[in-house]
Amino acid sequence: MSAALKQVRSVSVPSESNISVADYLARERASKSKHEYYAGAVFAMAGAKNVHNIISMNVGAFLHAKLRGKPCGAFNSDTKVRIRMANGTRFYYPDAMVVCQQNPLEDAFQDAPVVIVEVLSEDTRRVDQVEKLEAYLSIPSMSVYLLVETDRPKVTVYLRGDQGFEAYAYEGLDSTIPLDVIASAISLAEIYDRLNFDQPEKPV
């Protein structure tokens, strides 16, 4: 494992290493929990808080409704994305994604997403903002990568343009994010539906 990966993955220890892609996929099919894969290293995924799940469901439901009956389809966090990179193959579970050129139904992953959404948490923030950013933006089909905050209505969007990807910040519930690749747009009010940021969290 590279020094850069160790630095980014400082809060996570691989449950196994030197695992082949074939073995990882076979084990993942039989596993009751989800694991991500980085060039032979396997990382167990932690459970998410309610706020994370509400946002993920909001985004997934929006995308599913917008794409009903259209060639592109929405996928939730049970579907992996495979990224073949120079330093090894990776498999991640995005919180939501849109795929227009879909893999065969018997596959357990997709190769060509056009939109990927990750909902940030303290445990995953650096991985989502560094490791996954590098991987997702290397996918030839990718057009939009959304990084969604959970403590306030803010989304960082990486949008592919003529000169490559550029980052944009959208803040406030009245903001709207264009998703031109699927001829749509999503408002932050839709992303954060059922959440009230003025109400303090109850102590655990």
C-alpha cells in the first residue's frame, strides 16, 4: 500500500490485503456487510448515521423518479463502481450514482457512471475528498461528482468542462445544482428534505 493511501486511510485499517479482484467479488457476494477494495486491500465499511441515510435516500429517490423510463438509471449504495487505474483496480460503494451505459444485469458493479454522489461524514471525509476524488474523476464517462455535507446545506460539485473538472460550491436551500448530463437539476431543498439545521441535535 502506498504512503499516500496510508495517510488518507489513517482512520481505517484494511481487514485483508493482497486479495485478488476475483476473490474480493466472490467474498462480497457472500458477505453480510460491505467492503471497499483498493488494489488488493479490503476495507470494511462502517454504518451510517440517520442524517447520512436521509440525504442518501433523498438523492436516490430524486434520481430514480427523474430517470424513470429513460435510458440512464439510478443506483443506490448497494451497487459498486469499478475503477481500473494504473496503480490497481478499485471498487467503491457510492451513496448514489447515475449510469447511462449499464453493465449486464448479472454483474455486481458498474463501470461507466456519469454522476456520483457521496455524503460526507467525519470518518469518510478525507477518503471521499482525496482518494475517491482522484478515482472518480479518472472515469472517462464521469460528468458530475457531488460531495454533500451533513451538518449544513452545502454541496461541492466537480463538473467536467472543456478544460477538465472544475469545483463549484452550492450553499443554502434555495440553491440548485444543474445536472445537464441527464437534462435535470436538483435543489438543495430536495437533497436536505426532512432535515432542520436550526434544530440542535439531541445528546446521544
